[in-house]
Amino acid sequence: QRHVVESGGGLVQAGGSLRLSCVASTGTFSSYTMGWFRQAPGKEREFVAGISGNGYSTSYAEAVEGRFTISRVNAANTVYLQMNSLKPEDTAVYYCNAQTMNVDYWGQGTQVTVSS
């Protein structure tokens, strides 16, 4: 059914941590640039982190630099987002994106809520 599926969201207190997972079943996973995006109510979807197919290149939004880490395990068709030192402003629906040669796939999103 779905080609990209996120999980791992939840409710945490400020300063806590969560690890999001994204499993893709769209083809040759190691060929895909993967990314995490997020969208808060009433706001536009924004880039959070990205990682190249081989995992050697990563990029982060300034708002999460030093707190979030993106990684991937290609043998498991999985990309992770480790989120530490969470802040209330990190509250959003987090989406996984898989960039193939021909089309981008998006997951359904997983809710992350950070309480103050």
C-alpha cells in the first residue's frame, strides 16, 4: 500500500529525545536521497534533514543543527532521525521523503509533540 512509512513519534517533555524511523519499499533504497520534513499547524512544510544515498553527505536546518542526527541503514531500507534536546517549537508532524530517479515519495507523517 504505502511506499514510505514513518514511525516513532510521540509525546515527550522539553529536553527529551525521540528517534523517528522511516521504511521505504519503493525500489533501490541505496539510490535514494532521503529527507525529513516537518509541518506545524498553520505553517508550511519545512526541511529538517537530508542524507545522500551512501550516507556520506548530510544536511540540516539551522533550527535542528547539533540536536538532530539523520542516518540510514540501507540493508534495512530505513532512515532514522535521532532528535535530542527537544524543544516545544519542534512540535509538528514529521514526514519522510524518498527521492527516486523519477518521482518523490512521501510518508503519511508521524506526530511529534514536545511539552514545556
